[in-house]
Amino acid sequence: MLKVGIIGRPNVGKSTLFNKITGSRSAIVNDMPGVTRDRLEKVTEWLGVRFTVVDSAGFDLKEEIIKKEMQQQFFTLLDEVDVCLLMVDVTEGVHSLDEIVCNLLREKGKTFFLVVNKVDSEKREYLASEFYRLGVSEMFLISSEHGRNVDMLLDRVLDEAQKYEQEEGSDEPADLLRLTIIGKPNVGKSSILNRILGKERVIVTEIPGTTRDAVDTYFTFESKNYVLTDTAGIRKKSVMFKDAVEKIGYYRGMDALERSDIAIAILDAVQGVTERDVKIIADAVDMGRTVIIVFNKWDLIKEDKKKTARDLQFQVKDRIKFITNPPIIFTSAFTGNRLDNIFKYAQRLYKEYSKRIKTAELNKLLQFAQERHQPPVVSNRRLKFFYMTQVDVKPPYFVIFVNYPEAVHFSYKRYILNLIREAYGFDGIPLRIGIRKRKGRDEK
């Protein structure tokens, strides 16, 4: 059963939320900080799904002693719960302890949602935007006292509870890296898969998948855990959808791609980069997947291989412009040469794919961007960029808060993304950027 921990500083409304979720008055609620001295646990349910809720004592700590106290209380709680609801108070803004706890949760690899409490008016919704500085991907604006949006929060907890039930019986390693092979028909996808799994250094175990009867291949290569999924050849939808079997295969492939971290795009070295290849890779990037490009049938290239390699690299750069410096491998399922590079590149890409940049660093970059290229004037008012933060990884997603989101031209967003790449790399990684509204003091 999923265990959910409600954590946060004193007097942010943890016990009120605990009582609201469990439908009880088990936790004493008082405006005096630190009333909840002991941890309370209760099994509750939402839409027929049961889970345990834990109400913890507040972090009534001084920053200089936080590490010592956290080891005894905070980490004990983290080890026991599966999901954390980190509660903050919209009326107090971002506190230094909120930032510390956010970072600790990330270091621990804990699933957590930021719950901004006491948001009971439109004005306070604007104030809540400040909490995106914490770099969170999911934030819930609630009022635990009035029950506002608590149902939306519980729906999200329900998603985690159902996922937990599905994974509870699974023996999947925690560090599993998911790779999905994509490509048009007859480029040798299955041959590449079989060649990889035929290597002596690879330990193979086949486990039937739980989604649409797909079969994923789990294996260990050089002490790293992977699951590799082959997909049916992707043709034009107008052709595929005439055949029911092909249509099912297509949707299974898209489902596998959705669950994967990295797409391995197999291309025919003899044919070069075709229009169909570009479309398939573009679809993967649109889904937020990072891509390794593998030219198969390299053994069939009889002329100058160095020149052919240069020509194919140019085709990738010219026709697949939406990926910056993707890894390219020239190989053959027949010989197996350089196939090991797939795993070397996969590990490197995954590190970039999961990378998180500190908000302070991003704001320095945003300031530099504005000094270098001034934002435009809109309706006689200067477009103001307040701050930028990273709210998600896999793929990395950045959000900039401005006074007029609709006035930010796509070219300026591209300019910011290019600066992020210059400063932090992200080669081969699809980046996302969003623009959100925040009012300045003179506009409230």
C-alpha cells in the first residue's frame, strides 16, 4: 500500500490537510507553531483506492542545526514513505528551509509534489508563482481549510497509488534505462536487437510486459541495467491504418516510445537519410525522447567509407536540424562492429537528459541574455523577465516568468534555449521552454 508523507515547516497547514484527507480530527489543529509533536498515520481511500497518510512534525529548525536534526527525523520519515507532499505557505513566500528540503528530496530521489497552501483567492494565485523558483514540475494550489483543489491533489496521489500497486510486484532494478528501437521497415531493427542480445557479455532475461502484451527484453551490460524494446516498422499512417495488424503494431510502438528514455533510430546506410526517417525521428523528439542515430548495413558500403560517413553526417546535420549534435553510429548487424557504442552514448545522454540546473544560475543567464539582447517593447511597455527556473527533467523543461507572455516571440525563446545549450551542454537533448505570466509590483 502506498504511504504518503505530509511534510513542511510548522503552521503551514499539514494537520489541516491530514484531517481533510482522512476525514477525521485525529491531528490537533492550532495556529501555534509546532502543535503536532508526534507522527500520525491513518489509512484512507480516494475513489476506492486505499493508501496511508502520515502527518509529520514541522521543521522547527535553525539552519545551522538542520543536518543533525534531519538525520534523526526527516530521513527516517523519507525512508518509510513512497510519496511526499511538501507543504508551503503562500502568505510567507519561499523560505530558505523550503529550498533546503526540496534539494534533500531530490538528492534522495523521492517522488514529491509541492503543495502551496492558503491559496483561497485569485490574488494569492499570483503570489504562488514565486514557488516555481524551487524548480518543481508539479505544484498544487490548495486551501486545506476550505478544501479548495484538494480533490485535484488526491487525484494525483491516486495516480501514484495505482502505479505503486502495478510496480510493487515487479523486480525491475531502480536504475533501469529504457531504450526503444525505432525505424521504418526493413532497416534491420530486429537484426540489431538480436546482435546486441547475442553478445557474450550480455545477461538476458525475457519478462512479458504488462502493457498490451508487449515483450520487453531486460538485460545487464557492463554492470548497467537496461530494457530494450523493438517496434514494428513505421510506415506512413495512410498506409499502415489500412491494415488492422499494422495499426495495432504502430500504437504498441508509440506506447513503448512513451515509456522509454532514449530512442535508437535505425537507418539504412545505403539509402541515407530519407524523408520517412526524418519524420520518425521528429515524432520521437516531439514526444520528448532523446535519440541515438544508428546507420545499419555498413558492411554493404564498398566505396570510400570515410567519405560515405562524412556524407551521412552532413545529411543528418542538414535534414535533422531539430537535434543538436546527436550521436551517430555506423555499424552492421552482420558484423556487430561498434554496436557497444550504443550503451556508451546511452549513458552519456541519460546523464544530460536528467540534468538539473540551479535556479540561481539560470537567473544569471537570463540577466546576461537581456543585457546582450534587450526584450522588445509591447504597447509602450517594456517586456519584463522576472526569473527562470527548471521545473522538470527527462526532457529538461524550463519556465520563464514575464509580465506579458503573449509578447514573447518564438525567436527570443530559441535565443534563450541556445544560451542554455552554450552554458550547460545538453547536446542531443530536446529542451522545452514555457512562458508564464507574473505581475510586477506596479501591476498589482
